[in-house]
Amino acid sequence: MYVEYRSLSAPQLAALDRRTTFLLLPVSSTEQHGPHLPVGTDAIIGRTILEDLAAFEAPENATLLCLPPLTYDRSAEHMSFPGTVTLRPATFLSVLEDLLSSVAAHGFRYVIFLNTHGGNTGMLTGLPQVWKRQFGLKIFDLEAPQPWSDYNTVPGLTHIQPELEIHAGEKETSILLSRCPELVEMDKARNVPVRLPPWYTCWSSDDFSPLGIWGNAADAKPETGALLREYYAKTLHETLLEIINCAADIGNETADLELEGLQ
């Protein structure tokens, strides 16, 4: 469905029609995921999603280019555990803005974030309005799962409680069991139910869990991971096509109003 950005030469990139070229930027993290999962879990999940998306046919009316992934981010909330690598918010912001500035300088118009770390969501959804004015880019955000996701209505996934599956729980563990089981130590997986108060925004991962698990990792199964991957690939593919089909026009529509005397 997509082409690797770094597989193309400078002349090949220059020849692409900017009106129909979309840049996909995977953003994840390098941080603790409990005693049973690798610190690259979010990046592995992002790569897995890309592999699953590759099974879909490329859109006929556009070119989708996948930029090299950004696997360091703002992960200060996990610094109580070994292995976490975090960037200061100002550093992460500067990296993102330098990337956006670079692609804008080469005439690209559309950037789509593919984010697999919840700690990035605030910045990736809160600043595109600023970046649109700063760089002249239309920026879209895909989260895995999407905030409006109803994955727990899928047969085989109805037992999952999304409000308890916050970090390194059944969902993430299952995906890795289906993709790279040799990296998962299930004998160390535990059920750690955590309900995070929505008003407690200065939390650290060890505030509620001495293991760094927020969820039911003990119930993870590769079959659950396969269902989640299928759901993610299908819904993200649908959203990508929606973005591609409406990107040129969205934001340009104006309501049919009588404006005389109001301007």
C-alpha cells in the first residue's frame, strides 16, 4: 500500500506529484513495558501495523510514502523504570518541526502521523493547527487504536476493557505474541488493573503499578493479537483512504451563509 521514502532517489522524489503524495510518519517510543515486554514494544507494534497495511492494494489516486520511523519521544512518565529513553518536550517538538520544515521545503503538502504511543497524542493532535500556518502543511493523525475505536465489540475481543488497558497489558502483549513471541516473557506477565482518574495528569507509571503494567497482561494470547491486528489494519486502511480522498478539499469548504453586512 505504501512505498518506503528512503528507498527512492532524490530525482524520484522530486518527480512525485505533490498534489497526490502523502507522507506517513510512524511515531512511537523507547520505554519500559513491564518485566515481560521489550522496551521497543510501541515501535514493534507500529512496524507490525505497517506490515499488515502492506497487504492492501495501493490507492490508485495517490502515492503514500512512509518516512523513517521516529522511535524516541517524550516518555518522562516511564523514567522510573530502566530502559526508558526520553526526549525533553522542547527537543521532541524541535525534531518534529525540523522534519515538517524539511518536507515542506521540498513542496510536500500532506503529512499523516501514525502514532503508537499514547504519550505523544497531546502534541500530535494539539499542534497541527499551528504547524498548518507555520509550514503550509495539512497534517492528519492516526492513533492505534483510534480514540473512537470500538475494537472491543469485535467477536473474540469483547472481554477487553479499554479503560483498563492502558500500558503493557493484554492488548499490547497479545499483539507481540502474534508477531514476535520470542520477545515476550509470559511467565512475568501479570494482571494489574489500574483506573487512572482523568483529572490526574501528572501521573508516572509507577504511581499505580510497581511493575509498569497497566492492564491484564496475564490473559494475553496470540489469537487475541491476531484479531487486534486485523482490526487495526482494516480501520486504519479505511481512514487512510478517507484522508487521501478528501485531503485536497477538507478545510476549504465554507458554510452557505449570507455574509453581507457581517464582514
